[in-house]
Amino acid sequence: AGGSPVRTFHLAPQAGTHEFVAGKAADTMGYNGAYLGPTLRASRGEKVRVVVENRLTEETTVHFHGVQLPAAADGGPHAMIAAGATASPEWMFDQPAATLWYHPHPHGNTEKQVGLGLAGMFLVDEPAPAAWGAAALPHEYGVDDIPLIVQDRRLDPSGKITFDPSGNSIGTLGNSIAANGVLGAVLPVTTQRVRLRILNASAGRWFRFGFADHRRFHMVASDGGLLAAPLELDAVQLSPAERAEIIVEMAPGESVMLKSFAPDLGRVNPADAFGGGREFDVVRLDAGATLTPSAALPAALAELAAPPDTRVATSRSFTFSGRQINGKTMDMNRIDFTAAPGGAEVWYVDNVNAFQHNLHIHGVQFRLLDIDGAAPPPERAGWKDTIPLMPRERNRLAFRMPKYADAQHPYMFHCHLLTHEDQGMMGQFVVA
Ligand code: C2O
Ligand code: CU
Ligand code: CU
């Protein structure tokens, strides 16, 4: 008997050009191509290795967002890969099926590299539970199971990508919407139901996804895996880096636009500031004249383990203000705290500003317990690695630290508004 096989992926970040507007080439970056990256896919229990060959003329990292992995493989700002160099992080997937993603994390340069196109999805699979019987989620990749990377783009008149980090308190906001790199995207639908794995890969924009005719759909998964049961909604709001998997049903021959409606930006923001008050078309779904029937949706999806008991958890408080967390900006040489491997944590996270932040924690999936003492909305009640921090709100969350002890390599926690992250709204912890 040999060792267990390792599934190996290759990612080569490189420069290229991409036409968002026909005839107008924009300078971009992509993995293995000019823009965005391939969807990587592995199964729970599988060992993986990602060989990253940096073909850019600048340094980068590849961070695996949402993956519960050892800190040495996490690809944060300490894991710099020089131009021309190669890195090969490895780990074993030990988490539920989910829509995760990967992107660069060079300290101070993340907005530019992600914004130019360095982003891709990493899907984790598990066999369908026996209890589903004949019911199923759509799962034929590219047919009825579609990755959707949504980004606002700030294009100049020549069609080039531009950035505006000081444009307002939340950073760059774009005026055109790219779905998988395409403005005005159209998705031909051939099945009765289609699953959209939506990722908000914008630097700062909040989206509120829904359909032009307000048809209801089912959300089946949040950042870190399946919800307990399909959740019927007419809109789902995502801050930068959050994901939602939704199932929409189509009738033969019809067309419907997936839109972003004006997001709810909380009780302090004026509705038109910081990305509020704007609607966008994202992708039009065009159903064929005949559609292949889809299996019924399972009535129950997953049993979510209870979050750790907060009475015996280590409790920590974080105040988000301006570009600082607890009055500090990121220092690559400062470790903010050390946590026990697998230790139970409860975090109190306050946004004291009149504009949005959000929170992402590396290496873990957590559960949102309450917002200002009230139960979270059901779309945020499952596994999360990123949550919005709306103006003047307190979020309380609980989770277990990664099980991997390593005093040498830290994990990050930060605001995923990329301008804020680049400007130092980030801290680091080690698990040891
Ligand atoms: Cu998606 Cu620290 O990042
Ligand atoms: Cu991350
Ligand atoms: Cu922020």
C-alpha cells in the first residue's frame, strides 16, 4: 500500500489583457489566463497541493479564503512569492462541502491584484446524504451548477480598470458589473432549476441579489457550507467576500434578470452613500424552449453542529473604527493574541462608524450568534467566514480555533473591504 494520493493543482498568476468593452483592452491579471482563475475542486478528506508559479513581475500570495487549513498553507501576507518564484502549499480538506475561493493577499497591494482579476473559486464536495433519497441539489458543473464571480468595475473611458481608494469611506466603488468577467452577461439555462454559487468579489460594494420579477428562490448554502434547510427568499445581500448558493426555477422559454437591488446599509448611512441606492443588472438567465426536469430539492440539507458553549469560551472584543481594529493598524511584526488549538472562542465585534465594515477570519468557519442581541437573519445563521459589520452594530460570534498548532505562522482577521485591508484594518493571531 502506498501513501494516500495528493491531488495537485497548478496556478500561474500572470498579466494579460481583457476586453470588458468590445474593442477596448484593459490590463488585467489572471491565474493561468488573462482574467480570473480556474475553479478548483476537491472532496472532503482529500489531500491537495497547489503549485503556484508567479509569472507576474511583482510579488503576490495565494490565500485560500474559507479553507480550514494549517496557517503555513493559508497564503496570507507573510507567504510572499517573489516574481518568478514557486510555492506549493498542501493540506487535507476537513470541512463540509462549500463554495470557497482564492485570491492574493500581499499586504498593501490586495485591492489592486484582486481588482485586476486575481480571484477564483475553490469548491469542496461531499457525497449527498442518504436521507436526501431522490431529492438533490443541481450539481452538474457548468450546466445547472454555475459559479458566479460578481465584481463592480470602475472602468475609465478607454475601458481600463481604475481604482479610487480615497473616493469615499468604504473605498473603490465601480459603476459597471462584471459576472465572471463579462458585462451584460447572459446565461443559457437548459434545466428546470439552476444553482448559482454567487461570490461578491468586489473591493467595497454591497450587493442585494434578486430577480427582476421578484420571483422567490431558495438559498441553500452560505460561506462555509449548506444551511440546515432551503431558505425561501426574494433577495440575499452579500458584502465583499461573502458567498451564497441559490437555486432558481425557470419556465421554458422565459428570460429573467438576476439583479442587484439597492442594498440595506443599516440605520446610520444615508441611503445613497457608500454604494446604497444603486441597482444593477448582473446576468440574464435565458431558459431554452424545453428544460430538463430537475430533482426535487431536499427538505432538509445538513445538520449544523451547535456553536461552542460561550460560557466556557475565550471571549475577545474588537472595535472597528476608521481603519483600525482596537485602535491599531496592521503591523506585520505584531501578533495580537495566541489561541489554543481547537479552542472555543466568542467574539464581540463592534463597528462604531457610520459606514460599513466587514469581518473575515482566516482558517475557520464561525457562527453568528446575534446582532445587537437579536437573532441573526436566517441567511447568516449557517457557517460563515465573513460577515457584514453594519454601522453602529455589535455582532457576536462563536467558533473553534483551527486544530493545527504552529507558533511560527499567524492567521489574519480583517475587514474585507479591500481598501481598508490594504490600509491596515487587519490583525493576526497564532494558534499554539
Ligand atoms: Cu479573502 Cu484575508 O481574505
Ligand atoms: Cu481569508
Ligand atoms: Cu472596513
